[in-house]
Amino acid sequence: MRYPEKIENGISAKRKAQGLLFDSMLRQLRAEIMGLPDRRTGKNLTYSMEDIGPGAFSVFFTQSPSFLSFQKTMQMNTGKNNADTIFGIEKIPCDNHIRSILDEVCPSDLYSMFPYIVNAMDEAEYPDSFRIINDNILIALDGTQYFSSDKIHCDNCSVKNHKNGKKTYSHSAVTPVILKPGKNKVIPLDPEFITPQDGHQKQDCENAAAKRWLCQYGLQYKGLNGIILGDDLYSRQPLCEIILKEGFHFISVCKPDSHKTLYEWLADFDKMGAISTKEIRRQTGKRTETDTYRYFNHVPLRDSDDAIEVNWCEQTTTLADGAVIYQNSFVTDLEITEDNVIEIAKAGRARWKIENENNNVLKTKGYNLEHNFGHGKKHLSSTLLTLNLLSFAFHTVLEITDKKYRILREALPARKTFFDDLRALTRYICFENWNDLLNFMLRGLEIENIDSG
Ligand SMILES: [Zn+2]
């Protein structure tokens, strides 16, 4: 796998064992932020970029919009604060200052953190546990809207013009994630923002953003052996061609309405009895469900001389009385066999996890993706979203690779409880560092047998 040159040693096993993964990730984030162009002049220079970036990040990481103001109060009362000890922020910037500075920062300047995070997982040999179908990793692409307003807007808003003259401004992004059927964690990768120049209809925009993402990151993530998962939008020939050209495989939803030629071919082959079938009966509680898989290899994707050949499969789940409770069909470049048809359908179906585990978690479980943290005139909205995604990625990495963090998260009843506690503790107590905070929580919960340090 290729990483940007500045990502050197990754994270050594020793540092991981000492529970210092958080510190090394944060150090990397600071290094990224220090490398950002600083377009400030005159009196704006009171705070360093090193304080502004981690300042914004700390708010998302602690999921506490008031984190910085609490730490300012603590500093005034006690002479020390957690923004400094945990996040290394020497001088706490105010929210307005952070917003005005980050508005100038292009979100893509922060993207090299994402491969760094995948690298951290790689060292923990974690992506291997995501491997499926001949050692490949599933990468789901999906567009999500995270901002919409009739009034607030910036240079990078998408604009919808209504017949009555009103306008709706919005921001959306393709947010790719690594996932696996049956795993409740997803690993976010670099987002690609859907920007106005890409067109006016959402689908055109998402399509173009997905193409940009594939062309830009194909090489970077090639080592993962990725299979791109997408909805019906991703099973059109131009996108499939780019996916293949960039070295990925694909499994995408393929609806009859949008693939008329392909389904005409399939109907003909069906009449000839050429479609293979596999049936599996399962017991779910008291009821019996039957999964019927039908598949056929080498069928043209569209009606043109240069149509690429794809392999098609369909899963239909029925109850004993014949009622259909699930049906979906997929196309892929992978040869479908009796041995892998179930796995391929399962992978195609896992795409919904990007909505469930990623987009919904980001929107509803503390990250408040749709909350307007500040919009700015240029990049603020997208840069804040990127920092929010990075904090989600940090949490995921910690949950996977940091023993103390994982034990704490498992010991507490809900994600919310952990962050409620984090908010309250950091408001009242100054900890020496992140590790000290975790140790305090572990002791409080009377959890023993954690490695010292
Ligand atoms: Zn905007």
C-alpha cells in the first residue's frame, strides 16, 4: 500500500501497547495542520495554526461544543486546562476565530490523515479482519447531504433554483467507508465533496464526485484490493469502467428500470434455462425463510457495441407462504460461481451499512453531521465536516486498536454515556494527558488487569 512520504514509521507496537496511539495520531494531525497555508495577516496572528486546527478537532473529538470555553474557564481558575494537556493547545482560540481561520483552509489539505489512519489499522493487522471474497476489502461509496438552508450559503454551496424564485443551498459529499458484512464498525476514508461545478442534479453531482474519488485515490488504496460497493448509480458503464481502470472490482445494485438491455438478455437466457439457481433454507426464530439466488456470467451492461460484460446475481428471500420479504440484484466484474454467489450477494447487500453505520451515526449519534457548526464564505463548512469525519475515524481506530479505550466503551452502556462522562470529567478535572483520563475512568469503574502505563 502507498502512503504519502511524510507518513513514516506509522505506529510502533510499543507505542500502541503503552496506549499512546491517540498521541501519535494527534501529533500527525498537528503536523498536517502546521503544513497548511496560513493566509492570515496582522492581528489575526495571535493564535498559531497549531492551536486552531486541534482546537476545532477537540470540539468534535470530545463531542462537546463548549469544550474550549470550559477549558478557558478552567485555565483562569486553576492555571491549567485539558485543551493543553490532552490536545497540546497552548493558547485556546475562541470559536469565532477558529471559524474565520478555517474558512481559508481547503479540506483536502487534511486528507492525508485518512491513509495515516488506515496505516495505523494496517499495523494492527486490522484491515485483514475485513477481508472477504479472495482477500478483498469492501469499500462502499455513497453520497450524503449534510447541510441545507434557504438563507445561509457560501461560494461552495450547491444551489437549487425553485420555480417560485426561491433558492435552496446545500452541501453534500461522497463519504467512502471500509466495511464488512456482520461487523458493526466501519472505517471512513477521504471524503469527496459534491461541489456546484459538477452539475445541477444530485445524481450527476454524486456520479462526478465518485469518479473524482476513484481517480484520485485508486492508486493510494490499491494495496487494499478494494471492491467498490454502490447503489444503482454505480452500475452504469462509465463509472464501472473507471472502477476497473483504477484497479478496483465492483459489486453494485442493478435495477431492471435502469438496465433494460441487460434484463432483456437475462430474460432470453432464462427462457433457455441458462440461469443458475441456488436455494438455501434458513430458520429465523419460528419461521422458515428461503433465499433463492439466481446468477449468470457474461451479460452486456448496456445496449452498445462497446458494452462491458458483467456478471449478474439476484437474491430473493421468501417465507413459507411464498411472500417475498427481500429482493435485490447486483452486477459485478467478479466471476460468480455456486461457491461464491452467497458471499457476493451478502457483500452487495452490506452497502446499506454505509447509511446505517456511517451516515446515520454521523448524523444522529453525537457527531451531529447536519448541525451547522459554522458555514463561512469559502471552505469552513467542508473543513469542519472533514474534522468531524476525522474525529469519527479517531474514535474507530481507538475502539479497534486501543485496549483501554475499547474496554471503557464496552463497560459503559452506550456511546452517549462515554461522551457525557468525557464532557463532565474534562470540565471539572485537569488530566495529565489522554492516557491519564482513560486510567481515571478505568479506576472509577473498578476495571482491573489493564496494562500499566
Ligand atoms: Zn455553502
